Amino acid sequence: MTEQTKKRSLPPVMTLTERAAARLGRLYEGSEKGKVLRITVGTRGCSGHSYEMNFVTELQPGDEIVKDKGQCLYIDRKATLFLIGTVMDYEVKELESGFTFTNPNEKGRCGCGESFFV
């Protein structure tokens, strides 16, 4: 392979924090046993895009498989370009808890925080 034809390595589509991996592990062992979290990017909200998560029993054609910290999740092929380099965390706050995303591709979020734009 010549210097010009070498492929450059890309960052992972998504990585998990320890908290996100632990929470996914608990879900996979409990109420979501036999399923895998699938992440897509939908079009909705003030800013145009939103993260959508569903537990599924099978891989969809074109889905990317992400394995990190002992856990597995699927990424919709259409969402890949929106998510490259994203870190998924699990936060517990006083009145709510849930998965959060730190996405280097986001250029901004709407005022309510439910949607983003790139």
C-alpha cells in the first residue's frame, strides 16, 4: 500500500462513559434482556434533529455495531455522520435521570434542550 492509498483511521462513532455502560448493563440484564439499544437521529424539535433511542431485538440493514466498555449498541446508518465522536453518558439529577450525549458535531441546541442542529 502506498502512502496515498493508506486509509486514515476514523474516530469511533460513539463511546460510552463508565456510568452509561453500567446503566446499559443493568438494562440488558433486567427489563431489556435480549434487546440492544439502537440510536437514531430524527427530525423534530425547534432545531431540527433529536436523539432517538429504542431497544430492538435485531440489527437493521446497514446499522453500525458499537462495542465499548463491555456493552453493545447499534447506530442507524443514517445517523452515523451526525454522531461521529459522540460520548454517551448517564446522568442522575434530582428530578430526572437519563442518557445524555456530548456531540462535537452539534453547532447548537434549542432553548428547551430537546433538539440540536449541526
